[in-house]
Amino acid sequence: MAAPGVSFLLQKLDKLLVDEAQLLSAVKDDIQWIKDALKGMKMFLKNADKKTETNEAVDTWVGQVRDLAYYAEDVLDKFIEIARLQRREFIRRLMSPASFIKEQYIKHEVATKIKRIRARADDIAKRKERLNLQMEGDGGSSSDALIARRAYPQVISSLLEMQTLHHRGETSGTKDIEYLHDKRYLVVLDDVWSEILWEGVENAFPDLHNGSRFIITTRMAEVTSPMYVLSAVYQLERLSKEEAWSLFCKNVFWRENTNSCPSELEEVGRLIVEECDGLPLTIVAIGSTMSKTPKTMHSWEKIRRSLAWELNKNKEDYKISRSKLIRLWVAEGFIKRRGGLTEIEVAKDYIKELLDRSLIQVAKTGFTGQAKVIRVHHVIRKLGLSISEKEIFGTFCDGQNNQFSDRTRLISVQNASSFPIENKLSRLRTFLMFGAVEWSPSYLPQLLSYLRYLRVLNLKGIHVESLSNEVGHLVHLRYLGLRDTGVKKLPKSLENLRSLQTLDLEGFEGELSHGITKLKALTYLNVSQFSVEGIPKGLRFPNGLGD
């Protein structure tokens, strides 16, 4: 799972080399070298990730690549921060030689770190050779599943080639399938992800009207749209009570070589299954977990109570506005423009793809029929949290669990009575706070002083009233959420946030300063429930401002 982190950094390096060409001119060659080195490592990461469960040395190597990518991102962000401060405070530096000398020293120090990154990248690349890591797609795996995945495209390719030869009138292709002309055949294509593949395969086979059939399974709704020749498309529904119970028993009691549940546990077992709401993925996940726990009434009752509380809580807690999720993705840098599409348009395509694959669900639709609010099933969320914490990317804090690494990039604090301020917050890129956090007037300024590299800051529902001037030092900030915080005044330093894309001020009752007109990157400003008298004269919204 290190590959996505490296991919993201490569994307950022590309963008930096274009957007900050002048600022980075002194270290351009070094950045290009680092980018090329990471690109080379990325080719081996997917295959390496498959081996991390059984090979500690490879696991360590993957971690080193991920850490290198994170460290390079930290150093580049520091370099850009200094360069931007130089631009903004040019006159002040002329009046303060000591400050100028200090900043030049820091800039030199950062450039030196970039040189060190080159050396680290070279060393990590050499370790790869000693570990005998192969690029994804190379040989070296005895897995039947891997063999099948390799064979499947070859079979499909052969079928498509038959179709092409047939249309060209070449007999070599038609001879390969002549034996089907007097036979009934059944073709099963499992987990099809592209309608193009189906169209090619369907045309490669003869239609003899003799009862031959195709069976296709897919998680992509769009795959079924061109299948006008099919007699029926079956949308799998949730399991019935008995189907769900049978699947549950099969997963819980597989170690005992029986699918039957002891009579004394059946009542509580059926209550557990009922909480799963007929969702096969949930039943399998819970059943597999329970297969390893004691088969006692006390153990099962404990699981039932925990499950009921978790599922009921999730019905409310794991929903998010589609437009907000898109803006968060863009702000965090997860979206890359492609094919003439904007970042917002690409993000919308990702949402559609996740919906088609049933990885997220529609919780509410808008008047156009599109998803307005989406929901993440608790099993998918739990899996995402597990991967995120394993990759030292993000963590969830609720007051009871406030443990996180100094390399963590994202922290979400929910309904915690307090949250500690520590120096290891300095590498965060996303900081989300929801619920009843208690703090003194000095808490927020102190917190922001540690979060210099933030791209996303959300303080929804946290009582703020007055936003600290420290926010103006967050020069990388792209998303600032102050919804329902009670903030009544925005600091003048807000105008320094030249990268800010989203400013959510729902419930704000103060007055916008004229400095907001300097936020050239701003594309979304939410001032609902806001009096028009508070809008500064001469305020012009940038093109594309809106949802």
C-alpha cells in the first residue's frame, strides 16, 4: 500500500515543477532526480506490498520508500513556505538584515536536505536489488489466483483476436471457433469491469439460437447497460433471514467442520445476524471474526451488544456531503487533472466509480437525481481505517485513543473532551475536529503554531468565536471549515492564504474583511445565513466560484 503514497508525491512533484518553477529553480535538477528515482521504485511497490505479510525485510523496504516520500514532501513544503514568505515580506527583510540572514540560512539548510534525500533514495534503490524484488507482472509467484489473473486477459485477448479476424474475412480465426457451430455453449465471465470487454467477447461467439448462454457477474452498473441481448439482469438484493443465518453459520463454524449452531447460542446468534441487515460482506466479516472467539453465551452477548451500538452509531456518523468530500479530496491533493477535465470533474468521476462498485452508498439524492449525501458502510470504513493506520497515514482519535505517530498525515478528532498539543503534530496535512473539544483561549493559537503544513483544517461545531492570526501562517492551507463554530471575526492575516480553495462559513454572523478579495484560488465560499450587509464593497467572486 505504499504505492499510492509514492504516486501522490510524484503527482505533487510534477505540479510543483510547473507551478513553482521560479521558486524551485535552485533545486530543480535535484527534485527531478528524486522524482525519477521514486518513479523507478514505484514499479516494484505493488509486488512488494504482496510480500509484506511474509517477508519482514521487504516490509522494511516498503516502509523506507514510504518514509522517503513523506520526508521529501515535508522538505519541499518547507522550501516553498520560505520562498513565499520571502516574496511577501521583501520590504520588511530589507529593514531587518538579521531576519534576511536567518531566512537565507534556513533556505540553504532545506536545499542541503534535498541533497540528502538524493543519497537516501540511492541507498534504498540498492537495497531493492539485494532483496531481489521484481516489478509487478514479473514471475515468481506460485499463487493460483495470480496465474488465473494472468491467463484471463490472454483468453479474452484471443477471443477478441478471433472477432477481428472474422470481420476481416480471415479463415484462421473462424476455424478456431468452428467447433462451436453445432454445439450449445455456456460462457461464464466473472467480475467484469468494462462494457467494452463484454461487447468484444459477445461478438466473437456465434449466435446459433440453440440455447447457448452467457453468465456475467459484475460490480459495475455501467457494464450491464449495453447488454440488450440478455434476457435479464439480476440486481442482487440483501439476503433473506434464513440465507443470512446459513452464511453466518458457515463462516463461524467452519473450524468445527459443521454449519450448525448449538441450540443454546442460536437465539443470540440470530440477533447478531439481524444487526447485519442482510449484507453479505458484513456477515462474512463478523462470522470470520467470531470463528476465532469462544463459543459461549457470555462472549456472543458481548459481541451482540458491541455490534448493535456500533451499527446504530454508524447510521448517523458515517454520512458526508458529496460536494464536501470532493472539495476535501481536491484540497488534500488526491485528485489529478486528466483529459481536459478539471479536478472537480475528475473527483465526480471517482465518486461515480465508487458508487458503481458499491464501495459507498447513496444516503440522499438531490433534485437532479444525483447523490447529494453518501454513506460509507462500517465494514468498509473499518477496513479503510486499518489500512490508513498501518500506512501511518491517518488516525482517528476519540478522547480514549489519542495515540499517533509523528509521521501521521491526517488526524480526525471526534467528540473528545480534549486533545493534546504535541510537537509531533508538525507533519500533519489534514486536521479534522468534530464535537465537544474543550480549550482555553490560548489553545487554538498554540495548536496552529504546530500545524504549519496543513492543507485541510476543519473545526466544525467547535466553539471558536475569534480566529487566531496564526491561521495566516498556514500558507499551504486549501480548505478551511468554520461551520457552526460561532466565530464572529476573521483575522486580517486570512488574506495570506493564497492557496485557499474552500472557505466554509455557514452560520457566520460577523463581517467579511476586504482582504478576502485577495484569495485568488478561492472556488467555494459558503456564507449561507449571512447578511448581505456584511459583504465588503467591491467584492468580486473568482470565475468558477461555487459548488
